[in-house]
Amino acid sequence: MELFFLLYALYLILTPVTGVSSGAAVDVDLDLDHFRVSTRSGVAAMHAALLPPSGKVVFLDKVENYSELHLPNQRSAYSSVYDPETGQLSPLSVSTNAFCCGGTFLADGRLITVGGNGPLPDLDPTVGDGFDAIRYLRAGQGDNLWSEPGNKLSSKRWYASAQTLADGKVFVAAGSLNALDVLNHSNNNPTYEILDAEGISNGRNIRMDILVDHMPY
């Protein structure tokens, strides 16, 4: 049996990979088989999501001072939406700092992002604390902003993870309480919480030992 596996391993190593040859010509359709730059995102594209059913792409960034897009109030934009069909790029307004937030989609198609970072008033005093923020975006809503009605997570989460469940609820877990030293256990948030199908937290944090035992991973 050991001899069989040895011979099979040698076969795999010595057999040429089909279709790969350093000297073979490869047919390439340059109209299809390449990437090209169609536009710029206008903001640093830390997060990107495809919005159903429109096919538009939303970009979400942190508060910073190098955005190429501006809002009607002349403040920097930290989010944008791009329409691949028309090439139109539009700024989106956010009320809280979304740096290192988590995200997923609700069952009704809305994009939801949770958690983030603290405010940076020296850069932009109009954007508030995002550690426990919940943000919503519906494709095609047309009002150039994320909806932030004031719903909050039950605890602060920097680098939160979010996953939509089969029943439409959202599982939110982990993260840091303050975006400080991730090796310091007092900064860890080893809990999860559940948001309902509308993206509203049930207000309860439940401890997960795996998030303690395997910190900071």
C-alpha cells in the first residue's frame, strides 16, 4: 500500500499539467480577457459591495483627509456608489466612522454595516462615534446618504463580524472594544449578539469562550 501511494505521488509530480506550456501560444480575447480601469471610486475602497438588484457598487471608507469626492456641504465623502451601466459615481453621506466595520445583507436587500471606529473631530467633526453604530443602505434610495436612525449595537465592536442567518436575523460577533492593543485582553469583546430581521439588536451580549481562547484571532 505504501508503495502504491509513493508511485502515485511520483505520477502527480512528473505528469505535466494539461494546457500549461511555457512555449505554447494562448488565444486571448483582449475585449474580454483583461481588466481595465473604468473610473475611480472617489474614496479609499476599504469595503465594497454589490447592491441588489441594481448592480451598483457601493464603496465605504473611514474618516480621512484624502477623499476625491465631496458632499453638498463641501465636507469630504467617505462612501460612494458607482453605476457600471452609466459610469456615474455619486458621493454618499455617513454619520458615523465606519472604519473596520462588519457588513452583510438583510433579507429585504438592504446592506447593513455594524461597528466601526471612534470619532476623529480634528478631521471631520460632523462624523460621530462608530464603535456601536448600525448603518443601512438600500439600492436606489436616491437620497445620497446611509440611513442611521440611531439603532445601536449592544456593545462597541471594532472589526466586528456579521452574518445573515437562515431566518433573516443577523449574527454579530467579536471585535475590539476600543481599537487599542489587540493583545490586551481587556480590549477584547468576546461576545456575540443577534439583530432581528430589521437589523435591530436584541440588546444582549452572550459570551463565546472561543473568542477568549483564541484571542486575538
